[in-house]
Amino acid sequence: MSSGSVELRAPDAAPKSGSVTSVVDDDAQLHRLGKRPLLERSFGFMSILGFSCSSLLSWEGILVTSVAGLLNGGPAGVVWGYLVNWVGMMSVYATMAELASIAPTAGGQYHWVAMMAPKPLRNFLAYLTAWLTTLAWQAMAVSTAYIIATLLQGMIILSQGAEPTYVPQNYQTVLILWASMIFAVVMNSMTGRVLAKFEGLVLIFHLAGFFGVFVPLVYFVPHGIAGTNDAATVFTSFLNTGGWSSQGLSFLVGFPQVATSLVGADCAVHMSEEIKSASIVVPRALLYTIFINGLLAFAMILGLLFSITDLEGALDASNTVFYPFLQIFQTAVNSTAGAVAMASVILVMAVASSVGVYASASRIMWSFSRDRGLPFSGLLVRLTNNALPVNCVLVTLTITVLLSLVALGSSVALNALLSLVIAALFSTYLLVIVLLLWRRTTGAIQPYIVGSDSVDADNLAWGPWKLPEPFGVLNNVFASIYCVFLLFWSFWPQYTLTTSTTMNWSVLILGFVVLASIVWWLLRARHYFKGPIREV
């Protein structure tokens, strides 16, 4: 097993000076965090960048998630809402990068909470954070599979022309969903080196695929059609189809949906123990990811909105082909075959994304099991000869299969489960950001020293990457405000006259998870979960 020891020049944001040279010994760093290096370090910067870019699936994801922003906000709401979310997520990513540099472990948020929280609440908050993160990534695995299945069905309907004969059934959606996950399981059951090389190739396809979709979308669309795809419409036209009392309120209701294409900042973090020079590479990967993905997604938003010649028809397409962008593609290039070919790129990237999502979901599950927080931890923590947590991958597949069965009875219930992703992840983001701000302003974090002693709650020290002051404090404050703002509006329904179908159940799901965690903590977990266990 490689120790991952290399000599690197610290980045510009490193303490004191960007010219300071440091030696990053990954295994020694894990030892200082109390963990044994058990996973193989197969990922370098480019491969983990491909991993995080494909897991977030920005420009591809914005095509899927922009419909909610169009309903409440309209074209201008999507544009300006995205820009605000992009800035907010940059702030969150920068904070996550600082924390990942301090403690690059697969546990991510719950490990950081255990290090920074007040002692009386330390174990409980770590336990709650671990559950929220674990369940959020399991829900994300189901969500990715659901998008793959429904996108394929939408492409089939689109390819049949004006009078399609295929009528998708719930059981067909579930079967396609199951089949789509086989590839993710197979890729996550191979060696770490194969997975790393695959993610490097995905990065190339992620970038090349963008131009393969963007160029024909903006080149072939008819230009000069007044009132639909001109600059005035894109940047100043707002919609309020949810029946809200004001346009401003409608914009805020649609605001969180635009952010979903940038959710998942911790995907690279949970792979930290498989990355060489993790304390420097993970922060770099996070920041490069939000810049590249954010830029591509914004360009795709503009390309999509300028290509809409029939906004009402595009919104209605969600009732026929599931995703309005399929209809926009068809009218833009004036070719069904061309639209299907362009959508195929999105489908391939969604399948590739499932590999990264399964990897992240299995690593946080493995880490939580390593600290004895999950049932059957002794079984889940076992690794294969290739140093991979395949048992956790298989359990993730099992959970995907079981949760997808909900779609057979009610798509509303399935959507409620999927809404857990934003609420749960941003709850964990908010908690670690607030704790870091508290520790930072009280002077509890010591300057970075190469080869320092153990890093824990009583001996916190910066990693080789951090924001200089006072920008670090200001960034933490802004990130906290952004997370609170996004969480608040994420619980609102899309329509004022809500029914069981249109109700936003995310607050109920999140409340149930939190309440269940508290009850189980009081009954059992407080007796056996003591936070991240020091193994060395």
C-alpha cells in the first residue's frame, strides 16, 4: 500500500506564504487523526477532479432541475438564482476545503463535527451528522438511478414522434432503475486503480460532451424570434405559475431547485483516504470543481434559455417526456434524431455519475461502520483483497432496490425520499461551517506545522490549505447565512394550493430522521457510539 508521500509546494492560500514547501505523508496524517490507512491510494488530482465533476453533474444536471426554477421565477429567475447559488456554493466549498485539509478522512462532516463541537454534545452531534450524511448519499443514489430510468423513457417517447405508442409504467421505471445500477456496482467492485482511470476518462467526456450538446443547441436554433429567445426575455422575464402573492416570493420558492445541480460538495471528501496528498489535492479538487462545473452549468443555462421558442410548450413537455429540455432540444435542432443523440450524452454522463455516487455513498457508510455507528458494522467494515468496501456497495444497491419499490405505489412518496438530499446535506454543511467559525474566532485552531502531533478536539491545527484572515471568517459567515437561507426556502412547496401530490414533504422526512436519531441515541447509541474511534 502506497503511503502517498510526496513533496508539494503549498498553494497560495496556505498559511504565512505560498512559497512554503511541505511534505504530505498521507499515512502519517491518518495516524495523527487516529485512523489506520486501510484503503489503497489510487486517485491523483485529475482522477479525483473527474470524480467530483461527474458526481456533481453540473451542466447535465441543470437541464434536469431547471424546470422548477422556470415555474417559479421564469427564465430570469433561473439565471439570477443560479448566479446567487453559484457564489453561495463557492463559499461552502471553500469552507469544506479548509476542513478537508485539516482532517482528510472518509467520515467527512461527522469527523469534523466530533473534532470541533462542545464536549457535552460532541458524540451526539457527530452521530446525528453521520446519519444525515449517510442517508443523504443513499437518497442521492436512488435519485440518480431514477433520473437515468425516466430520462431513457423520455427519450423513447420523444423518438416516436408526435403520436407515441409507448406509455411508461411504474414497474418499467423500477426495472430500468435496477438495471442502470449494475454498471455502478461493477465499477465499484474492481480495483481502485481501474476506478481512478475511469474517472479520468469521465472528466474528458464531461468536458467534450458539453460542447457536443451546447454547440448544436445554440447554432441550429432559429434566431430573431421576438419575445421568446431574446436577451430581454432571458434576463428580465419572470414567471409566477405557483400562484404566490408576489413575484419576489415566487422567485424565492424556486431558488433552491436551481442549486441542486451543485449539491454534493463532500463527494471528493469521502474519497480522501484513497487520494494521494489528500490534504492538498482534495481542497484543490473542490475549488476546481465548483469553478469548472459552475461555469459550464451557467453557459448551459444561457444556451438552453436562448433556445426556447415555446416556453409554455417546453413546460408542458414534463407531462409527456418527463424533462422539458428534450422538447427544447428537438425544436432547437429541428430533428428528433439530433435531439435523441444530444440527450444520449446526458444519459451516458448520468450513468457515469452513478459510479461516483455509489463510491461516495459506500465510503461514508464504511467510515460510519468503522466507528461502530451502523447496525452490522462488523460486516460492513470488511474490505476485499483489493482494499474496497464492496459490502457497503452491495448494501447501497440493496437500499436503492428497496427504496425504488416505493415508485410502484406512489411517485409522491419517492419524491419525498429524494428531497432528503438537499435538506440533509445542507444541514450537515451548516453545522460544520458554524462550528468552524466558532473555533476560528476563539483562536482554538493552531497554525499549520508539518508533521504536527495528533489532531483531535483538544489539539486542532490548520492543514496546508486555508483562507487567509479576515477572508476566512467572512467566508464562513457568508456560507452560514447562505445555508440557512437555502434550507428555509427548500421546505416550501411549489404551489400555493398544495395537495398530497404537490406538497413538499422534505421537512417531514428530515424531521423524522432527526427525531429517530435522537430517540435511538437516547435508547441505545449513546452507549456504544463514542465518535471517531482512535485506532492507532
